[in-house]
Amino acid sequence: SYRLESYPNPFNPVTVIRFSLPSSGMAQLRVYDTLGRVVAVLADGVYEAGVHEAVFDASRLPSGMYFTRLEAVGQSLIHRMLLVK
């Protein structure tokens, strides 16, 4: 099944984002701010089925809420993260 999570959350300034794919295919993992702007692209390509991890370093970003969006094989998941500096 599709899964999307991060740890730690809240974080400062680095968090690990883990996503699971039930089948191989194209996947995009992006981080957005509250205004909907892309602040990071953490994955963009073909991934095998299974669990994958990406590191999000937000040391240059202000404190606040961020959203990770996974788009893969016709599915879309969104996960909230809180950056506390």
C-alpha cells in the first residue's frame, strides 16, 4: 500500500521522509510551503516497489508548516510537517 510519513515531526532542521510504493513506477516527492510553492523536490523518477527514504534539510527555510506530496502511479498522498527553529 502507499504510505507517506516523516520522522522526527516536528523537526529542526532535518527530517527523514519515508514513502512506500506497492508497485514500481514513476514517483514524485515534493515539499510545499503553506502558499503552495515548491520548496524542495526530493524524488522524481522511476522507483521499485517497497520502502524509500529521502532527507529534507530545511535549514534555510523559516519555521512553519510544510506539506510533503507523493504522486505515484495515479495516487497522491499529502503529509503535514512542522519545522520549529
